[in-house]
Amino acid sequence: MKVLIPSPLQSYTGAARVVAHGATLAALLEDLERRFPGIRFRMVDEQDRIRRHIRVFVGGEQVLELASPLGAGDEVVIVQALSGG
């Protein structure tokens, strides 16, 4: 499926869009990690939860759980919030 990568994480992928596979969000992130080492840690914390500043959308709907199922034709959009003052 197509995965849109936010600008701050493109240093891992070298592209704004990549193709990844997985039946769940967790499996998709594991696939990304195999191909782009270090990227998963930027999105998932030590308690295996999506980090506060990361939003993941599948088919336009926000996904909050790593166990959320994905379909082969889904488009996954990863958004990283900006912070600072």
C-alpha cells in the first residue's frame, strides 16, 4: 500500500511516498523498519504506542492503535506535528 511520509522522516526513506506491506499498522511499521532502520522508533514509543506528536490516517480516518487492520488498497498518511514556540 502507499504510505505518505512526513518531511522530518524523509531522511530515513529518501522519499515522500513509499510502498509498504502489512495486515495491521504494527506490521506495516515493522516492514518500514526493515527497509528504513530507525524510522519506527521515531513513530512508536517504548510502550508500543504511537507517539503523541505522530498522527496516522488510513483512508482519511485517524488510526490510534497499532493493532488496527489495514487493507491492501489502503493509503496510509503519517503526519508529524510541529512543536516549539
